[in-house]
Amino acid sequence: MMSEEINNVRPNGGLVLKLLFISAILAVMIFVLSNSFFYAEPGYIYHVRTVTGQEEVVTEVGYKFYPFGRYNSWKRAMTVQALQGSSGDAIRAEKDSDNTSASLPPMRIMFLDQVDARAEATVRFSIPSDQESFLKLAHEYRSPENLLRTALMPSFKETLQANASLMTAEEYYSGGRSQFNAAFEDQINNGILLVKREEVQVRSTKRTKSSANAALGTNQEQYGEDTKTIFVVNKVTDEDGVPKRKTQRFRNFGITVVSALVTDVRPNQKFVERMQLKQKASADRAIAREQRVQEEEQRLLAIARGEREVAERQAKAKVEQIQKTTEAETDKQLAITHAEKFKAEAAITKDTAEINYEIAKVEALTKRTLAEAEAYQKKVILQADNALAQKLDAEIQIQKLWAAAFAKRQVPTTVIGGSQSGAPVGSDAEVKAFMQMLTLDAAKRLNYDRDMNKEK
């Protein structure tokens, strides 16, 4: 029984040994593989050192073999930023998946006129990819962190601060922003310009006169500040007149600048208040200028309006004048027409009167002739019978009158009475005698003889 158990144990122990051996081999293989292969990520350059002391630059994406060597990764492009909210000197080199390699707080810069400001800027650097330049860079700085700390970040700070010394803050905020950005990009690429700052006294073109001395009249003396101090930056040049520059050290290792941007510059509060006052003064001047222009426009408008009203009045007066002239001319023509008509009517009336006069003259002549003829006829008749017919007719009329009067007398038919003195009493005989006397008197007056037998 014991021998059988021993035989059963031996095969099991051999299996364990085999398993242990296989596990050891696998562990060795895993260790070797894990220390001999790595995966090259896109956007990175790898500095590989093998166990034999050879160096290699890996730029292609994929698994790479480095037998028991070492490697470290470098980003193809490194970015240095000075932004609001970034912690100081925060370098995350190869640990971040974004494009930021170094984030700094806003940089404090000093303009030419001693105005300090906080600037935000971004510079993106591209490291060389050829083997010789990259190995030279890797040997010099050994890691991306060292490159950022000792080369890129100091160059970034120095260039940004030196760039602020080229102009005043007032020039920057008065339209020099693009010039400031262009100068920063130029200096980060080609080197920092060597400059010399000078204070220059310039005379003011605006002269002010005092009015304290009344005896001088209008010929007053000049007073006040007639000079002011300005800062001038002169570039240091060589014998050929080329500006001297302090070269960027990173350019010696083939590092190039992809982009350089100044995104924001915030001056100190005192300058902001001064600029606000200046802006207010400028705005007030602009408003006053606009008001002056407006007043001028109002004046011109008033003049134009007055001229328009005068023109309207002149036009209205001219229209009225034309209308009155037309009416007067019409009245004149009507008067002329009426006068001509009246003249024509007068001429016609005159002609008619002349014709009537001639007619009347003829008629009068005719009547005269007829009257003369009739008178002549009557005369002849009267000379012939002494107008006996007329006299008889007159006597008959007289007799009729007496007869009518006698017939209408208001007395009795028979009158009784008498008078001793012989006065008439109205008897028929008396009336008859009276009538005969009146008849004889009328006949006498008619001057004719009643005797028919008597010869003429």
C-alpha cells in the first residue's frame, strides 16, 4: 500500500514542476516583452535608448521594439500660456492629453511710460523631428520639463516683458495693439531687440498767453508749460545699421515658433481710471463737436428754411403779380373791347342819328311843305270866300253853346214882375235880345258878313 501511494505522488509532483517551469518562462517572456515594446502615440516624438547604448528617434505611430532600454516622449508642439486662472509654473508636459504644456498666470509687464499691466499670451513651439537636431535637444535638456523650465518659459517671459518696453500704455490703447502683437511675434521668432530708452523734452505747439498785465493789452506775455517730456525708444544698431538682437537660445536646437499671440492686456486700476477720464473727455469733445456740427446744421437749416420761405413768398408774390397782371391785361383788353364796342355803337348811333336827322329833316321839310301847301290852300280858300265855311261852323258852334246854356238856365218860363227903373229881370225877350247881341258880337269878331246876297 505504501509503495502504491508513493507511485501516485511522484507523477503529480512532476506535473507541478512542469507548471512552475512554464509559468517562470511565461513570466520571463512577459517581463522581456513589457520592457522591450511600447506603443508610439500620434503627436509625439520618442527618444529611445537601448540596452546596448544605441539611441533612436521614433516618430511613426505603432508598437516599437527597445530591448531592455529606456524611452521618454516629447510632444511635437509645446505650448506656453499665460492665462487667467492658471496656477503658477504648472508644467504638465507629457501628462496632459490637451495641447497645453505649461500654464502660467497672467504676466506682469511694464510699458514704456511706467504703467504696469497683466498680459495674457500664448506661444506654441515646434520641436525638431530630424534625428540629429532632436538628439542634440534631448542631450541638452534631457526631458520636456527641463526644456520648458529652462528655455521656453524664460524666453516667453523675457520677450513679453521686453516687448512692453517698446511703447507706452497710452499708445497701446490708442491703436497700437496690432503693432504690439506683431512686435511680440517678431521678437519671439528672431530675437529680442536691443533698445535704448531716452527721455526727450519737446516744445508744445500750443502757446498760452497770460492776461495779468493790463498795460500790455493784447500783447500779453507767454506763460505756462511750453515743454513736455516724452519717452523715445531707440533701437541699437550695428555698423551696417541693422538692429541688434538677443537671439533666442532655443533656436540653436531647431525649435521653431508656430504661433505667438497676445490675447489680452489689462492695465492697473489707476491707468484704467485715467483712461476712463480721458475717454470721457474725448467723448465730451466728440459730443461737443457733434453738437457744434448740429448747431451749424441747424443754422444752415434755418438759413435754408428762411431762403425757402423767401423763395416761397417771392414765388407767391410773383404768382399774384402774374395773376394781377393777367387780370389787369384782361380788364384792359375788356375795356378796350368795351370802348371799341361803345365807339362802334356810338358811331352806329351817330350814323343812325344822322340818318334820323336827315329823315327828320326830310320829314320836317315834307311837313313844312305840306303845311305850307295846306296853309297856301287855306289861304287861297280863305281869300276865295273869306273863310266862310269856318266862320259859319264857328257861328253854329256858338249858337249851340248859347242854346245849350239857354236851355239849362234855372229860371221859370214866365217871369212876372217889372221895374220902374227899367232894369232887366231875366225874361225870355231879355235873354233872347242878350243872345242876339252876343251873336252879333261874335259875328263881328269873326269878321264876316252874313248877308248871302251881297256881292263880294
